Amino acid sequence: MTDVTVGICTFRRSSLFATLKSVAEQSLPPNVRVKIVVADNDESAKLAESLAQFASENDLDLTYVHAPARNISIARNACLSAARDTILLFIDDDELAEPDWIRQHLAAFQAKAVPVIFGPAHAVYPSDAPDWMRSNSFHSNIPNRNGDVVETGFSSNVLLDMTDDRVGEERFSPTFGRTGGEDVDFFFRLHRKGVVMDICHDAAVTEPVERRRMSFQWLLRRRHTTGKIYGHCLLAGTGTSRPVFMAKCLAKVGFCGGRALISILNKRRLTFWIMRGGFHAGALAGAFSPPKTEFYGKAT
């Protein structure tokens, strides 16, 4: 019997129940037992009763953990603690798991024999979303490599082998619990401990895009913040030369600016290069200071 824990951190999102429904409807391989841990980051434990009823109606093995403080790292750590000696799969409370999500992750875990496997989160846009946004799929979260190595990633869709001591003993830093980047920092630290990570593009989830996030300004601000988190975490605790890193960032910003200028008549390409330049500009800023803008813990 293979024990799998699905960890979901939540803060006042009604979409949580659709996420849970997608987990309940998984096409599981034989001899796989799934339990769900919902870590509630709200100050009050209002969700406990409704989750207990939902679990009963959908025949789910669900554990509710009250992890208050409006700090996503505290909620993520609660999931880690509840998933000891199992395989842990993180999914966000505004995402939907594809029917074979768990099956694909477990197949990749068996085939690749590594303790961390990232999967993609594909954005789902409303029909009236701008073409430049939809064609670039800016809201999607696709794991990638730096050369041949996966050095970090996001916890929106990831498998963690909690029986690996290097993984099971690590925790998310509350320092990034309101700014975001707690996962980039977490996986960078695993990478530095020698943990090999990989990608399974077939283990997919989808994320309906909220209209409040469908603006050029929101995307550029988020891309800059993501870059700042990446730059700060890359330089932390490594022998990477700060001046060399900054020079590379400046060169990349200049290159992206040039590509944007020659793409001025093509909005899809223009926005692509602006967003890419925004990321590298953020990485440059991250060389000076950690991210400070708070995204988590706000009512949605």
C-alpha cells in the first residue's frame, strides 16, 4: 500500500471545495491510499465544520489543521508535519487536479527515483481574455531547468518524498510567508543539500484565472517580484559572485528591452519581452534586498 498525502493550504477561498472535488475524483492506481490535509491560514477555524461535512459526503479521508497567522509558510509547514513518512503532493486552493494527476506523479516518482518532482499548472482564461495574455499564458506556472538541472520550483504542483530525511527535515521559512517566494527559497535549500529534483509535464493541474489578476500592471508587478525572490534566493548562501550576477542581469534586461523595441508592432511578442525583462530587473533588485511587497494574508 502506497500512502499519499495531498496538502492544500487555504485562506478564505471558496474555490477550495472545487479543488477538493478534483482530488476526490482521481483515477488512482491500485494499492494507493490517499488522505488530504487542509491547512487553514485564517485566524478563526470557521472551515472545520463545512470541511467535515464535505469529507463525509465525498468519502474523503480529510484532516483539518488550523494554522493561523496569515503566513503561508506556517500552513505549508503544517502540511509537511502531517505528511510524515508518506508521499506529499501540494496543490493550491484555486487549482483543479487533472483526473490522472496523482497517477502521473506516482509513475514519474517510480521511474525517475528522485524525491522531488514538479508538475505544471496551466492557466485557464475566460473567453474574453486578451489575445496577448492568452497566447503567452502568462498566468501558467511551468517548471523549468537551468541547463540540465532543476534548481528550484513552486509548490503549486509538486511531489515530495517525505521519507527522504533531507526533504522531511526541511521547513518553509516564515520570512517569505507573506511576500511569497517561500517555495523558491525552500527548493533552493534542498538543491544545495544535494537533493535531485525533476519534472513531470503529464502531472498537470489547471488554474482558472481571476479577473482581478488579468491586467498588464498586475502581471508585470508579479513578474518583477518573482524575479526579486529568485535573485535573492540564488545569491543567499552560495559562492555566486554578486557583481557578476548583477552584470548578467543588466545584460539580460538590455537584451529584453531591445527585443521589445523590435517587436513594437506585435503585441504578443512585445508583452513577452517586457515580462521577461521585468523578471530580470527583479532579479537585479533581489541582489540588493529581499522582497517586501506582501501578497498573502489578504482577504480575497
